[in-house]
Amino acid sequence: MATVNLSPVFNAYQGFTSGGTPLNGGLIYTYQAGTSTPAATYTTNVGNVANANPIVLGSDGRPPNEVWLIQGQGYLFVLKDSAGNQLGSYDNISAPDGNVLTLLADPTNAANGDALIAVKSTLTSGVARTQHDKNAETISIADFLPPGYVTDGSVDYTTYVQAFFTACATNHKRGLLLPIDIQISSQISLTSGSNLSNFEICGESSDGALPSNGAYGCRFLWSGAGGTAFYLNNVRDAKLSGIFVMPKGANNLAVALDIDGANSTNLDIGIVAVNGSGTLGTGIRVANTSTSGNDLHDFRRCYVSGATTGFDVRNGQSKLHRLYGCTFAFCTTGVNQLDGSFTLYNPNFSHNGVDIALATAADTFSIHSAQSELSGRFLYAPNQQSAGSVINVFGGRIRTDAGYLNGDGKYIVSSAGGPLNLIGVDFASGNYVANWRIAAFNNSAPNADGTVNALGCIFPNSTVWDSTTLPSTVRALLNCRVINSDGTQSPKSSTNFPYTALSTGIPFVMASSGTMGNNGALSGLTAVAATYPAAYVYLPANAISAGSAAGWYYAVFSSTTAATVYNNTYTSGVPTVPGSPTAFATTGPGAYTQTTGVYIPGPQMLLTGNAMGLNGNLRWDLQQTNNNSGNGKFFGFYASASVALGTRLATFTSTTNTFGQIMADTFINSTLATQYTSGISSAGVTPVAANRTTVNFASDDYLQFALQLATATDTATLEGCAITVSP
């Protein structure tokens, strides 16, 4: 009696002719696979009654019995009609082993289950393996949770989570956390005593990304009373990411992640820790009581919110840590560094920033490209001790509504501290800035050993430097700026490099007399040099409509002799093109006469007092065009205490030429009072004569370009201009 299994073909089969009628009398021949040797099939699973060979189909086109095949035997099936015409053949047919399903479902024998399934890599030179080997590459936390586990954090799974973490660490495997809520009530520890290295535990949301739409990796809900959620001791060369930790309900969590031990090194961490409805003491803590180790950790896109301290580094020789793109929101202290060297890349702070104390001359703290909106201090180093230690802030945009770089009215660097270096930091961005306080000594014991060096920084004009002038402890301010109320910039430096204070390519057109129609329709002008898509045109009082003020109005030219004037004006600062110009709804007066015989102030900027230093100079450049009439068209450069014209520094005249360019310098002697001006010009323009006059730049001054027409039918345009300051 043969051992048989059900055939995968011709059971529950019904054949049809090409005309769609049942294949009555059809014939099924069975042979050994690939041969013409007949092979028996059987009618039942008992395997003791053979089917006819061929099997004859009934009037309904169906076999009269089931078809069972000898286990392990390959078959060739040939189908013919009742006349012996072959309709098809099917080779290498065999029945599955009836025990396979049982063996695949066996979890007790390592040789069964997934070990029976082959996996072939589709990659070049890839080798065949079993599914068991493939599955062993990654451990899932679901492999450790009890059957029917809940996903809402309502059941305490501390024991199962500990087993999962231990398995990943001791077997050097990659562990996968599911995006579910898991409750833990006591510390999950990976401690010394075994080789805990070269493993990875990660959630489905990589690198501890800020949670959004539930994509937070695995969220661990802490139901303990105080204590630490995750503790790593003497763990090295490992990665933890996509982990979210928060108190369950109103519970208290002292530390979300604590890294300890002299041999902890090269960890890659991405974690989210928030206070939720409970309290959170410290998000991430790195500590060590030994004399070496616990160093070289990378923290990527960590997010800590609502903690007393977001990131705490302390004790022993914890050192050389790097934070990339981490956010510390609404923490009493964002980062607290009490030891070692430390670097922050692209950090984000809200509320308070960084507290620092550097113990040895080798210690360095650096911040790169910080993006912060603070309600408290940004950087506070009240206990910096070593004269050789260094604090660096590179780049970034910092804004605050609370006021102090160091916070709480205390100073940045202690009396015996090393330097604070600020390089390319913008402290004046955003919609609100407060009075930054920059200092380099302890308020109770001022000492010149503390030093602030700033290079290429931007401060609000209200920055406090602990005196009306630069304090002696602020040793070097190189090429720094303050932002003026009109949007222009002025230097704040002990040493500066030349910088461009004002530059514009928007034409300022001193138009000729013309005709003003309704709604700002300007026509009948003497032709200007080009059809300007954006310009400012000077118009006298009542030129637009009865009662309209004289001034510079934004205009769009439709030809060289006509333009549409808008109700957008220029007074001072950097000229801009309105995003949505405001149209006039006015009745035009018709013909108007342009102003002549006086200089009209055009582009201008505010230069803060002492910006020129003791021996500086101004470099001013302009390009002009005008019509060729032989009449005078005048261009001037002035200094004034207000937007009204003041002291003439230089003027030049153009009559017949249609284009000119002027480059001139104003030199200042050590009295900050006497100016010497000289210049060069293009052909056809009267050169700028040397001019000796008196302007005291110790106070704020407006620097102005101005235009004048001798004849109302002429036109003159300031095509572009720039002012460069060299303190």
C-alpha cells in the first residue's frame, strides 16, 4: 500500500471543449515525470485502489474519483479528448508532503519551522540561506512580549522589556521596537559584567525624531515613583534610537536616560523625553566617577521637553560628546555641562540655553549653528575655572525676550576663566530682541583675565557691554555689527574689516515735468534711460492729486516717457520693492512742474556714532544717467543729523553725457572731525574736487545721496549706489 498525498491538479477539475461543452470522455494519462513510463495514481488517501490509466472523464467533464499521488514521486499528466487528440501536458507534478505543515509549525526543534524555508538573495554573489538565519539578524520586542499583549501601555511589561534589551546587548543584535505604548515601572539596565557592545536598539521612527502623527517609535510610559527609566553602565559601540520616554499620568521620572561607567564609549543616541502630565528631572544624563572614559558619545536629534535639565554632563572625565540637531524645549536648563569637552551642532533651545563649568585647561565647549527662541538666558558660565578652557559659539541665530546672553544679570566668564569666542552669531534676528548683556568677568570680582572675542557677529543696537564704551575685558570685536532701527547696519568693534553698509540697484528717478492723469497715470516725461520695471520717482507737492505730498513714490514704467505711480513711498534705509503695490484712487491734476534748484535727498542710511573709528574712511559709489541737454544735472553726497540735507561731502555735475560712474572716499583723521574727500569720474562728468569740511561722526549721522535739476524739462536718474565703511 503506497503512501500518498492529494494531487495539486485534476482534483475538483472540470474540463471543457473549445465549444464550451463538458469534455465528455476526455482522457488523463499519468506517467513518471519526464518519461513515457505509466505511473499509477490512487482514488483515496489510503493508497490501495488505483485509478484507471488513463482516467476517463464523465459526461460532465469531471474525473470519477479523487487523484492521489505517491509521496515523493514526480508525475507527467497528459490530457486528451475522447478522440485521442492531445489538449495539454503538465510535467514534474508532485504532491506536497502532508507533514510539511506540521514541521513548519513546530517551534520546539531548531531544524524545523523557519529552518525549512530557503531564502535566496537577488543580489550578485548572494548566497542561499534559511529563513531562520534571516530572522536571527533582527530581534523584535514582540518576540518577548506575552501572547495577546496590549499596545496602550495599560499593563506593566518591565520584565519583558528588560529581557529584550539584555538579549540585544549580549547577543550583539539589532533590536526592533514597535510603535506602541509600553508601561515600565522600574529601571531597564544594561550594566557591566558581560560584553555589552556592538548592538542596536531602534524604533520605527529613526534617530529619536520629534513625535508627529504618532510616528514616535516606541513610547515607554514610566509608572514608577522617581528613579531612572534607562541606565547604561560600561556599554560601548552601540546605538539606541527611536525611543520615547515620558511619565505615565502624573508620575515623577527623575532621569529618562542615564549613561555611566568608565568604559562607556562610542554610543549613538536618539531619544525623546517629555514631562507629559507628570514631572521630568533630567532628560539625558552622562556621568562618571572614574578618572577616564565615558566619552565620545553622539546624540542625534534628541528632543527633551519640560525637564528641569535637558542634558546633564557631570563628574570625573566625561568628555568629547557631540550633539547633532537636538532640541531642548521649555527646560529650566537646556544643557548643563559641569565637566569635559562638549560640542553642540545645530541645537534648538527654548526657555533657557546652556550652563557651563569647565574644570581643566583641556576642556572646550562649542556650539555650532544654534537656532533658539529663548525666554531666558542663552549661555551662562558662572563657575568657569580653568584659564586654559575655551567656550566657542559658531554661527546660529539666537533671539530672546528675556534679555541676557549670560542670564540673571550675572556674567559670562568667571574671574579666572578662559575666553568666550563668538563667531558669526546673529543675536538680532526675528521679530523681537532684548538687551543682550555681553561680559567677560565675574560681577563680584572683575578681572581682565576673562576675555570675549567676537568675529562677524550681529547684535541689536541695544546690546549692553557693561559700560558706554567697549570694556577692557572685551579684547577683540572683529567686523561685528549692530542693527539700526531703519534696517541698516553699523559696526560694533575694536577692530573692523570694510563692510557694505548700504547697496541698492533700484533706480531713483528725478523725473522731468509731465502730466499726471487719474490713479497715478504719469506721462509726457522727458525720456529716461530705460523702461524701469521698478523704480522710485520724485514728484513735487500736488503732482499726484490735490494735497499730495512731495516725495519719492514707487513707480512701474510702461515706456521711457510714461509710468504708473503707486502710493508706496521711500524715506530712508535700504530701498525695497513692495510685494503688493498700493494703487492710487485719485483724480489727476494734469500738468505739473518739477522742482529745480535744490538738492532732493534720495537713498540714505543711518551711520551710528563712532562707527568710523579713529582713522576710518567711507567709500561711496554711484551710477547715474541723464538726458543730453547741456543743462546741469547734479548729484551729491551728504552727511546730516536728520533726513534733511546737512553737510555736503561731495557733489558733481553732469551736462551732456548720458552715463557716469563715481567712486570717491571720505577720509577721517583722529579728531573725528575733519573730512577730506577726493574722487574720480567717468568722461563727460565734472570730477569731484577735493573737499575739506567738518562733520563729527561721534554722533549718529545720516549718509545721503541727493539729486538736483537746473531745468524742469530735464531728467536725472541715480541708477544704483553703495556705501562701504572702513573703520
